[in-house]
Amino acid sequence: MQLRELQEQLDATRLELVRNMARLQTQATRAEAASGMAEAEIALATLALLTAPHPFFLDLPDVIAAADRYLPWLVGLPIVAVWSYLYDGVFVGATRAREMRDIMLISSFLVFVPAWYAFSFLGNHGLWLALSLFLAARGAGMHYYYRRRVLTAISA
């Protein structure tokens, strides 16, 4: 009789654990979606702010021309960079600093350095492009690792 009760408690505990893990993964997915929506709002607000006429620059045509040249980078970079910065927080919270460092090094040497070398003829635009590609690679690498290792460790 006692063995049967223990087995029932064990089964109930397993079921509760599985439910809690499913809830945790659902919350992680919701957090990613909410972060994406917040980033889109920030990018749109940045676009509105940067394209609005600024009284400080109205009489400085050189400043206006320089700002206009790099405005697309200023608007687009937050959209590209959000995932690398979001996952920085996730990896620090999950105490995965070593993996974050490794992804940073891989992204630096396999993406940023070759991209900067390949696009250096574009000058400052080449640097912005290399930075954007680096941040995108870093975000993608961290997302991949998060899905393959962190979430599976939680659900294991």
C-alpha cells in the first residue's frame, strides 16, 4: 500500500514539473515577442525623433548633411542590435558568461573583421555595415545557443 502511494505522489510531482516547464518555455517565448515589439516601437520613435527638424541644426548645413548620411544606420541599428543586447541579459542571468564570450569572439573574428576588411572601401558606411553584421551574427548565435542549450537544460 505504501509503495502505491509513493508512486502516485511521484507521478503527480512529475506531472506538475512538466506543466511548470511548459509554462516557463511559454513565458520565455512571450518575453522574446514582447522584446521584439518594444524594439520596433523604439526604432519607430528613433526614426520620428531623428527625422524631425531640430532647431539646433537648422543653421548648420554641414551637421544636417552629415546626419542625413548616417541616419539610416542610426534607425536600423537598434532593430539589428536588440537581440544581442537582449540575450546579453539572458546569458548573464543564466550564468552563461563563458558561452556569451565565445559567441562574441566567433562573431568578432568570423564576421566583423572580414566584413570590415571587405567593406572598408565604403569608409564610415563600411564600418557601420560591419558593426551591423557583427551584432546580427552575435544575436543569431546567442539565439541559437539559447534555444539549443538553455531552454533544453530548463526542460530536461
